[in-house]
Amino acid sequence: MSDTKDVTAICRRSDGWWAVEVPEIPGLFAQARRLDQVAGQVRGAADMLDAQVGVITLDPQLDEATQQMVDDLFAKRAAARHAQEEASKLARSTVAALRNEGLTVRDVATIIGVSPQRVSALQDT
């Protein structure tokens, strides 16, 4: 057996299948119905070529418009995570400020629109 190498599985749609090519191993081609099956198919094809693979990185090739949608989705998810982190920090700061002003947990809950239990949880973090 040869040395283990990390590879990239380039996957393209073809007649309802994923046609797979692994440039790091000349002659390694495979196919799979679903992307979650690609790694197993690549390992099986590599075994037949007396090659050993380590990490397999999938690289699904999509048409430009679809790839743009996927990229936009990831960007929006990242922005949403960032916004949620900022909102959580602001909620903790707001709870602390209102409680320091002497407001009760129930009053703070009413003001910021959460349950009293959530106010208590925000106080504790």
C-alpha cells in the first residue's frame, strides 16, 4: 500500500448520480446517488487502485446560480449567528443595568419581553 493522503472528491451531477473524480489519485473515479455516500465509494475505488486515503474533502460542483444561493445562505447564517451573539450580550447588559437600577426580575421581564426565568438566567451568565 502507498502512503495515506488526504484527497478532494470533485462531485458533479450526472443523470441523477454524483460523478466523482479524485485528482490526487490518477484514474480514481466513482459515482454515488448521494453525497453522504461519496467517501465510502472513494475509499472502495482507492482500495482497488492500491491507494490509501485519509481525509476526504467533498467539493460538489454546482451551477453558478445555485452556488451563489448556497454562498448567500452561508453568509446569512453567519450574519444571523453574529447578530444573535450581539443580541445576547446586549440582553445580559440590559438585564444587569435594569437590575442595578433596583427593578424586580418581573419588571425587567416585562420591559424586555422575556420570562422572569429568562431574566434570572441572563443574570447568572
